[in-house]
Amino acid sequence: MRTLEALLIALLVVLSDTYILGYTPYTVLLIPYDIGVGRILAWLDSVGLLKKLIYSERYDELNRILVSLLDRPFSLEIYTVNGTLVFQNGSISKQYRHPIIYVITGVNGSFNPRIIVLRV
Amino acid sequence: MNSRSQVYLIVCIIIIILSLSLLNVFEPLYISVVEEDSVVMLYQLESIAVEALAYGSTKYVMNNTTLNQAFSQYIYNALCVLNHTGIFKGEVNNFSITCHLTIGRSYNVTYVKLYKVTYSFSSLNGTYVVHLDVLNVDRSSIYPVIKIRYYHYSSLTPNTIRTRSIEVMGGMILRDNATIFTITALSKEVIIRDDLGITTFLHID
């Protein structure tokens, strides 16, 4: 009788979980902790987000994604190849110690490099 | 242990087992964990290689330039930028990128079967492949109907076939599934371009 009771409770919990998962939009962005912040930009590039957001000038969206992925303060700067700053969030502070530089050279075969500097 | 505790224990075990089995449903997106940080450089090189391939293949198909010439030109420009930013940290001689092209022929159709880019940095290396196969040609109607398989592959994500969306010039296209497409060829030369800008062709004899 007790086993039957246990099975019934488990069934109810699983059914309610399945219902919630089935009707809730979710995106699983599972990044192994070992990757660290140093590989965030490379990872975003590999899934196609980095170029898409930068060349369509959706910098704020990129900033929001980084805020959700990094659990610490950061500064993001994006430069053209001539050194012109096209985007910066916040001000560069001494608290950011590790600059991570990643370069994207263009999109769809164009040559229009952007230099991304992420300071954490 | 009383009977109530036994019930809770059984419930916990069942929930844990079912939760673990549910977790397998998710397909996590992650990059392979490698101890050395030079893995970032591999991603950087792959990113450049894909753009160089897009540039090179477009020049090759549209302008009859040799693939290697256009590819090398793009790579040279990109590496100048990388070197300028100091990303290489003095290890500029520790990398290589090469590009290969394979022309295939089946069902009296000549086509670019493979673009293969291999790159290495330090002791790590990677491969990026653009794969095209002609599976069948139906000539019974007015215009030939060609069934193709098209996908990308990267050794950085070895368990994933990277599917792409494509558009054609000189024909009409229908997508059958993730990698199989049906092209109705309206001319003898059909040019295929994917969403990354990589261009290939089919020539019907």
C-alpha cells in the first residue's frame, strides 16, 4: 500500500513537471564552467550569435546575453579595424583586469573586421 | 526506518531517476573543454576560415578565380588584423590554414563535392568541411530534378552535422529535410549559396 502511495506521488510530480516543461519556452545554454570567461566570445561565435548581433548592430542584445552568461562585472568594447569605437558599455575601470580580445573578420565573405574587447 | 520514511525514500529515488532521464532530452550547446586556452585560437581560426571560404568560393564560382588564390588573399588580410591586435602573442609561426577542393561527378552532373579547410595552432588542429552530394537526377520531366545532400561539419563539434539553409540561382529549390534538398534545374549551370555565403555549383552535362 505504501509503495503504491509512493508511486502515485511520484507520478503526479513527474506529470506536473512534464506539463510545465512542455508549455514553457526554454533555451538551454549549458556552458561548462571550465570554459571560463575567456572562451565566451569564441563560443558565441561558434553558435553564430556573435556575428549576427554585431553586424546587425544589435549591441544591446549582445550586452544582455553577456550579462546573463557572465556572473561578474564586465566591460565590452567593439572597434573597427581603424580603431574607431563603435560600442562601449559603461566606462573602463581598473577593476577589470583581464582583457579578452576576439576578432571577427566579416560576414558572408565580406571583409569588415570588428575587434571585440571584453574586460572582466 | 518507519513506513513513512520508506515512502519518502522511494519517491525521492523515482523522482531522481525520472529527472535524470528527462535531462537527456536537452541537447546542450557547448564547446569542447580543452585544458589549453589555445582552443580559443582554434575557434578564432575557424571563424576566419569560414569567411575566407565564403569569399574564396564566391570568387571561384562567380569570377573563375582559383579558390586558393582568393582564399589566401582573405586569410592574409585577416591574419594581418589578428597580428595587429596582438592575439598571437609572438606565436605567429605556430599556425597553418589550408584549403582543398574536390570536384565530383555523378548522374552526368559535375559539382563541387567538398570544400575542406584544415587549420592548426600550436599542437591543436581542426577541420571544417562543406559537403555536397548528388543523390539522384530525374530527367523524365522537362527540367531535370536533382536531389542533393548539403551540410557542413566542424571537428570542433564532432557530434553535430551543421545544417544550413541554401538558395539557388538557375533553378528552384525545395527542402526535403535537414540535409536533403530537391532542385529543379532551369539552366545547365545551377549556383548554390548557403546562409554563410559559401557558394558551390552544379553543372548538368
